[in-house]
Amino acid sequence: MTLALGIDPGTATTGYGLVRIEPDGSMVAVKYGVILTPKEASASARLVMLYDQLRDLLDEYKPQLAAVEKLFFARNVTTALAVGQARGVVMLAIEQAGIEVFEYTPKEVKNAVAGYGSAEKRQVQEMVRALLQLDSIPKPDDAADALAIAITHLNTKRYD
């Protein structure tokens, strides 16, 4: 059975979601959550923490597929740079684990999960809950976003 890792990158909070596709085509959330780094740590120390924790996750679950959210231009340049650094670390860790990294824009994720590229965040979260047959919307938001990215990749790879 195929296991996909979705990542919603950030320096302070990186969401992750592991989704397995069953033989009947249904999807199951295997694990999801966030990697947090302390604000008081230096930027480089936070990136090392992100890398180490992500490598631990990759080593434990050994996903076959991985997808990361593409950087969406932010109004705050400092935030955009920090997210870009986190994305680089995430992509490095995944590539070093021998997994090809795919990228999706927020609009592509919304379209794949909710059927509408301009869907509201709540609509996407509700579709993640429904598609994975969860009792409630995954929390925090970064984890729900990561699951949506994994779902997007699984659905996209089916048709490639």
C-alpha cells in the first residue's frame, strides 16, 4: 500500500500528514501533526531541529511519495524568506531519504481536495475530514493542510 507524506512548511511550525491509500482506493490518515521549533532558538538551530525531526519521521514511516506546498508569495518578505528556508530543509531531507519531492500550489491543493481552487480553508479542512473518514477536522491547521497536500499528491499520481 502506498504511503504519502504531505508537508506544509514553516520555520516555527511545519505541518505533516501521512496518508495511506488502500487497495479499494480509500485513504487513511496514518499520522499527522506539527514540528515546532522554539522562538528563542537561532534561525539556523531551528532549521536543524526541523531537519532532524523530519528525518526521524521519514525513517520511522518510510513513505514512498512526498509533496510539499509551493511557496505562496507573502506580503511579509521576512516571513517568505523563513518559509523558503524551511522548504529547502524539508526538500533536502526528503530527497536524502531517496524520495522524489513534488510541489503543489495552495490553489492546486484546494482544487484537488475541495473541487474549487478558491475554496475557503474551512471547506478544505472539512473535505480532508470526510475523505479520511475522521471524526473531526484535524488540528492544528498546519496538520490539516499537510494532509490535504498528501491527498492531492495521491489523487494526482493516480492519473499520471
